[in-house]
Amino acid sequence: MEMKTILKQVMVVFILIVVCYLMQTTIFPHLELAGVVPNFLVILTTSLGLMRGTKYGMGVGFTCGLVADFFSGSLFGIYILIYLYIGFLSGLFKKLFYGDDLKLPLALIGTCDIVYGLIIYGIWFLVRKQFAFGYYFIHVIMPEAVYTVLVSIFLYYIILKINQWFDKDEKRSRRDLV
């Protein structure tokens, strides 16, 4: 692949990460449902990992985690690891990916958001000996997963179109090299 194509993809994905982070932290807190907001970074990491594979998913996950860690002001590196693993695990399903079929992406996004919630619970609550797991699961993890899946129905198609544009750009780049 040509360097120009790679740089274009990196810039587009970075802009997507920034836009998703800003939507998650500035716009959607005003659109809370059941006291939660959708996790746009999980949607982005899971979708791109599923569409482009483990390495790509890990790169996107690392960057999403870096942005989340940078602005969270808490224990640095936790979000990097969480999103890195989400990107890797999503990338394992690349062979099952069919662009227009929503079942796998939505199930994977929902599962990844639940895993994200469980890890966050383990890190931030169990460490402080707060054992209200049932309450946290029913009132935070599940509503966030449902809201994230609902929002991902719309966001997924935007990410899919960007992925299709990446594929066309890569094919054109390979054709130009020959």
C-alpha cells in the first residue's frame, strides 16, 4: 500500500476517534437515557476491528484508549489496554464479516460494551470493595450496552461507508503501483 493511502487512512481514523470522543463526552451527556450515554469509542473500535482485522482493531483501540486515558485524569493506561483488547477480539471475527448484515456487528458491539462495563466495574469498584455488582450490572452496564447498540445501528453504516472508501482507495493505490 502506498504511503499516501496509509496517511490518509490514519488521518480519517484519527478524526473519527476525536469526533466519537467529543460526541460521547459533550453532546450525548445531554441525551442520557437511564442515566447512561452510549460508548462511541467501543462502537468505533469494534466496528473497525471487525471490518479490517486484529492489527487495525488494536491500532484503533490503542488510540481510542490513549485519548480516553489522556482526558480521564485517572490511572493512565487502563483504557489503552481495554480498548486494545476490544480491537483485537473484534478483529478475530473479520472472516465472518459481511458488510450489510447487521446481526454480527450489533451482537459484537453489545458484547464488547458489556465486557468493557465488567472490566470498569472490576477496576474501579471491586478495588474499593464496593460489591453492588447486581445493581451496577442492571442499572449501568446493561442500559449502556442497549443504548450503545441502538446508536451503533446508525453509526455503523457511516463507518461501513468509510471502510468501503478505504478498500477502494487501497485497490486504486495497488493498481497505480503496477
